[in-house]
Amino acid sequence: MEVTWWGHATCTVEDSGVRVLTDPLFTRGLAHLRRRRGALPPPDAARADVVLISHLHADHLHLPSLARLAPDTLVVVPRGAPHAVPALRRLAERPGGVRLAELGWGDEVKAGPVVVRAVPAAHDGRRLPVGPHRSPALGYVVEGAARTYFAGDTGLFDGMAAAVGEIDVALLPVGGWGPFLGHGHLDAGRAARALAALGPRAAVPVHYGTYWPIGMDAVRPHEFHAPGSEFARLAARAAPEVAVHLPAHGERVRPGAVR
């Protein structure tokens, strides 16, 4: 089992011959954000057997990035997403479009020998700025040779470990794309607490150090540069038995043995 971090919340998880792509974001800029670190992912990054969309925010459900997927790629989205984002539905209906699977908490879908299960996330899942509350934010557990938890974007919540279940690898958000994190996010400290509760063998911090608002490079720059290493430092105290990997953008890691 291998994980490649492309930046932000975008990862490729390769397990049992299946390529799982998370929240693909293949752009230099998005609204007021610009990619400040890491080269754009190469075309091969869009190659996937199944794509997981955690929620409807534009930096996680990015339609131009989804348009780069091969025809008939399976795209897993929160239940109600095609209704909330009509352009997503049109992406599936066009000739050579993707296949959509809508999941709610506890639902599963198979991709070859891999099973994907949707789990709760504590995050505003709307299509901002004005979208209605029609789709929940989700995390996913990908179970093949390993059990890999992709948290998407979430805060801590009661029953998190029970909802996720036993896992081998955790892909946890540890920051954001601006100098201040709002409600429903994990910073490095909260992510370390989540790690201690989840108890995987290995972890990879994501969702930091990639995009930043235009003109704000000098505002709390540590919130851009430091979350990954700060998470590793705090995780060593909160969950010393967990191996933390800190890949660079585009780097592939093998996050340890499975149970």
C-alpha cells in the first residue's frame, strides 16, 4: 500500500492494484487562492479507478479537475451532491462522463477488491457561499490490504474513533489555506489528539502548505509552513507508537506494515 501526496487534500492511495484519488485539485489558482508550494501534479495524477469527494467546497469538489478524469471513472460523492451542484450532474451525463455513486454515513461501494465506506465528518459540507445544507461532509475508510482513513476536512467530534473503526493509516488534515482556521477543522494539535484516539499504525498529514490567499504571505506565515512538522512533533508525544510520514509534494510513501 502506497500514498502519494499531491498537495492540499489530494492524495493517491494505491492498494491491492486499485488507485484511489482523494479530493483532486489540479490548479494553480482558485478564486483568491494561489498555489504557493509544490509543482502542479502531473497528468498521471488524474489516473484513478475511484475518486473520493469529501464535501462540496470548491477546493475539494473542483469541477475542472474532475473533468480531467478518464471516461467512466467512479466518483464517490456525498449523498445529494449532484442535486446541490448541477454542474457535477452534467459532468456525469456528458458523453464519456464519469460515474457517480452517492454515499451517506455507513454506506459502502466496491472498487475491485477494495471497499470504500463513508464515515461522518464534523464540517460544513455545503457548496459555499450560498449552497443549502443538502449534503453531509464525509470521511472515507478504504479497505484493501490496509485500512486507510481519509478524513477529508473535519473537526474533532464525539465518537470519532468508533465511527471510523480500526484503521492502519490515517490521512489527517492539519491546517488549511488561510491564516485562521474556522470551526470544523483540525489544526496540528487537534489532529494529534485525533490520532491518539484513532490509533493507526501510521499517519500522513495533509491539507496544509499548498494554497494561500493572494497578498497574505506575511500574515501568520507559520500557519502555512509549520503544520506538518508541528503535527509530527505533537503526535510523537500524544501517540508515540504511530509512525508519522511527512512527504513532500508529489512524494510517494509506504506508511508501514498492516495489522
